[in-house]
Amino acid sequence: MAANRCGGYREWTRQVAEQDAHNPQDSRRCLPGDLQQRHEPLTTQQLTQQMVEHSDAVLISIRTRFVRSILAGTKTFELRKKIPRSPVGRLLVMYSSGEDRAITAYARVGGVTSGTPEVIWARHGLLLGLTHEEFKTYFDGATTAYALHLEDVTPSRRHLTLHELRSDHALEPPQSWRYLSQKVYQGLLETL
């Protein structure tokens, strides 16, 4: 369904229930500002090859607690107030900010849900890895929230520390996220 055919929240919940009844395998949802799309999962070898061939990688800073939840599979969506352009299919290199202070994992964006913070919490709350209070604090004053569905989550073979990022790759971790050139990403991939 196209986003422009979405009504209010009640209409959306009716449409979701109808979609689920007709096609439970279809995970796309009609949400205000809908951006959600789906891709087939990749093998680790395919993911690595795709990372080398394309310069669509993004270095994203995520708190250590959340990276660990992502790796454990208890957090399958990463929340953002702003997202990279054309995020679906993009490769995320996860910088674990906090106690790890290192690149510890990578993943692919399998889909994006956008909407009001209330809609995102109602739809994905159990898969976000944080309390409702933490969620409300993060999105305080925001009118749009994004939930990046993480797929092909893979721990790096070794942690690439903040010191190594700075000294060996001349790379400073971002506050939120930043695009990586193919050359920079290839250098990181060889180390990871």
C-alpha cells in the first residue's frame, strides 16, 4: 500500500490487520511517511562482497548496551531522528560508543518504518531494546521517528578500537552516523 493512501491511526491498524489476514508473510506496513521495504537475507560471504563492491556503507554510533542487545537478537530496530538517504539495503558499520569504544559489528538495513514516535512505539516497542521512558526522552519534541530494521547482523572478527580508527584510518566516530567512502570502508573491512 502506498503511504498516500493511509488514513489515521485507526485506519492504519485496520489495514495492518487486513494485510496480516491476507498475507502474513508481507511485513510492509502502511504508515504515515512509509519508507518500509524488504530484501531477502544475505549470507555473510554475499554481505562481505556487497560491502566491498559498493560505497553505500555508513558508520553509525550506537551505545554499547544497545549494540550488545542487537548482537543478542533482542533489539532488531535501531531508532533515529534522521536517517541516511536511501537507507534500505545500506550497510551499517556499528561503532559501539561507551565502554567498548570500538567497531564491534555490522548489519544491513532491511527496512525502515517512519511515523510519529507514538506509531513507532506501538508498532515496534518490544523490539527496540529500551524502556518507554527512555524512548519518550529520546524523541521528546520530535514529530517524526525512524526505526531501521537490522538484518544480517554480524559481529566483527575483532574489535577495531577508537585509537586504531584514529591512527590507522584517520577516522573519527560520528555523533550519529556518517557515510563511508569505498576506500575507507575497504580499509576497515580488511581490519575487521
